[in-house]
Amino acid sequence: MKVFKFGGTSVGSIANMHVVMDIITNGEQKLVVLSAMSGTTNNLVEISDYLSKKNKESALGLISRLEKKYYNLVYDLYSSNEAREKGKKILEERFEVIKSFTSGPFSEIGERTIVAQGELISTALFTLLMQENGHKTVLLPALDFMKIDGDKAPDSRYIKEKLNAILKNSPKADYYITQGFICRNDNDEIDNLQRGGSDYTATLIGAAINSEEVEIWTDIDGFHNNDPRFVENTRRVDRLSFGEAAELAYFGAKILHPQTVLPAKVNNIPVRLKNTMNPSDPGTLITSESSGKGIKAVAAKDGITAIRIRSGRMLNAYGFMKSVFEIFEYFKTPIDMIATSEVAVSVTIDNPKHLDDIVNEIKEYGKVVVDKHQTIVCIVGDVIAEENGLAAKVFMALEDIPIRMISYGGSRHNISILVDEKDKKATLQALSNRLLNNN
Ligand code: ASP
Ligand code: MG
């Protein structure tokens, strides 16, 4: 059984919901993961922000605007009064939950429960639409099988066991619908897979049911070879390996949640990125095989902090790196890029939450310099680190751009460079013109 996932824009309007219904109902049985309607998760985050700041009035105002929007939608979405009544019931229940957090103390559980309502609403309304149109459809509650552990990592074994048992015991259907993004945590509370996490839900489910393919449907024709928000004339990439796609997703290509590729890679399940608004386009296919040499795509990730540690103690010593890395480990802060010389090491992080504590500890080891507002530009392709002259071409293209760090040779399919955020657009443009021939 294939897994299809549709993002917020794909279910963001009545017209689009009908398009999604057409795409799904081709007679092949499938499991469909849906995001919340576009804008809803942001609204729900806003509501819980108001509540955590004790601004009840603004929270109630936004709740009632959102409620009104959904009641209007339900009226137009269905054609029978029976379905409209059922739709209203769904909304009543969901908004009851949201409103229950507007009085009394507000906690993180309240926040996570509110944020989960977007997917609970979109899937329930969509299932009803499918049923009203005569399609044999069953809603599978993700909160009954999606689980993360104490480190917020998905519990794949639990998900596999639970989901397969649920599928076995549920009434036979042609189409199964479930919520992306939401899950339970090790305390059995409602939690989530972080913003954009519906993609991750899709591949986790794909792995759990050993699906033949996971299709991720968004509003763009797959991965582009450069960031279309900053560079003109970008092109779709037809094929990527899991490794290449993972690098691109992690280093900024906004189309996929960064962790999505991993479950597919481990279980060797092809992932196809498709465009709901242009279903005949083949999109990007991601598999274990890479195809074609040379540079395939470029992506950029902002908000990076670089930390340089300079120390005489590093000279000819062993164990120095370990001590430095242990500090990052202690503060649960992942390191993205590393560059070393004999007397200094530079690393980058994208989560500055514990920056001050980290810097304080590292000071014990040497002189520390912190550069904020940096961008990692990631250049991805097959065996680029071995191809003759490619590195030279990359640096020629960037001759006018000050480069703060370089990571080359760490993997066969990636060169990463660190530049100041203000030079990002020029960097992407130069790579596009001179390496990807996008003009
Ligand atoms: N609705 C969630 C979000 O907006 C999850 C997702 O769409 O992937 O982040
Ligand atoms: Mg998304």
C-alpha cells in the first residue's frame, strides 16, 4: 500500500480538497497523511502564545475568527445537510477542546494539545468529504499509534506494531486517512514531530507498513536546483539519492522536513515529491541510487552561529576535540560544520539556545570568537568531492564572496560553505549562474 501525504496548501481550500480527492481516488488502496489547512497551525500557535502570556482576550478573539472560518467552510464543503451536520459536530468537539484551555493555568500540554487540533480537524473533515462522495474511507487516529520517546525520537517499533494491529482490526477500506505531525510522547501526552513534521509522519508510516512508495504532495514540482525564493529560473531535479535529499532538506530546502528521508533510507522506500497543483508533472524521485554526476542542487540555511576556539593546548595534543565536543553534547546542541587548523577549531550550530553556557565552558580551553547571522550554503551532487576540477569551479564562482568556513570531503555528495547572511543571495545567484547554468 502506498502512502500519500498532502501539505497544508493541498488541503487549504475547498477547491484544493476536491483536487486531492481526485488524485487519491484512482482505485489503488492507499494510506493518506494530511497536514492542517494552511495557516491553521500558525493560528493555533498564536492562540497558545496569547494564552501563555495571559492575554485571554486576544486568544478568544482569534479562536472565534478561526471558528467562524471553519463553520463557513463546512457549509460550502458538503452538499448534503446530513454531512454539514456531521461537519459541525466535528468542529464543535475540536473548538470545545481549544476553548477548555482559555481558563485556568496554561501549560505546555495545553499548547501541544491546541496545536494538534489543526490536523484533527482537517482529517476529520476530509474523511467526511470522501465518504459523502461514496469512497470507502476510514480515519485512523494518529494519536493511537504515532509515538516519540524521551529524546523526542520516533519509537519505530511501537509505531509498526500498533499501526499494523490497527489496520488489521479496522473495517476494510480503499482509503485510510490519518493526521500528520501529531503523536504521543513517553508520558502519553499529546505531542508533535516539530513544525513541518507531517512529511516525517509519512515516511515513518511508510516504514511501518513497508510501503512500496511514499508520495509527498506539495505546491511545487519537487526539489529545485536552487532556492526559488532568491534565484530566478530554477529547475526541478528529477532524481536524487537519499543522501543528497537528506543534505538538501537539512540544509535549507524548505520542501521537506529534514528528518523525513531517514526512515525511507533505512527501509529503502522510494520517496516521490509531487505537485498537487500540477499532478501530471513527474516531480522528484528519491531512491537509494544516485543518478548523474556533477552538482545537482544548492540550498541555504540561515540563522547559523559560528564559534571559533583558539588554543595553544590544541597543538600536538589528543583529546582536545573530545573535550570541546563534550560541551556541546552536554547542552544537547548539534554541530553542523567543523573546520580545524593546528591551533584552532571552528564549529557551527543552528540552535543558539545554550550559546552563552557553551561559550562560558569553552572559554576554559582557549580564546573564543562568536559570529552570528551566518548562512550555510550546501552544494549537493554525486561524488562531487572526487570529480576533477569541481571544487575549483565552486570557488571560482564565489571569487567575490567572503567565505568564513568550508567543509569539503566529509561526504561524497556535499560541499558546504559558510558565508555571512548578507552575502547569501549573491552566493546562491553566483552558483546558479556559473555552476547550474540556470540562465
Ligand atoms: N501543520 C504542521 C505545520 O504547519 C505540520 C505540517 O504541516 O507538516 O507545521
Ligand atoms: Mg511542509
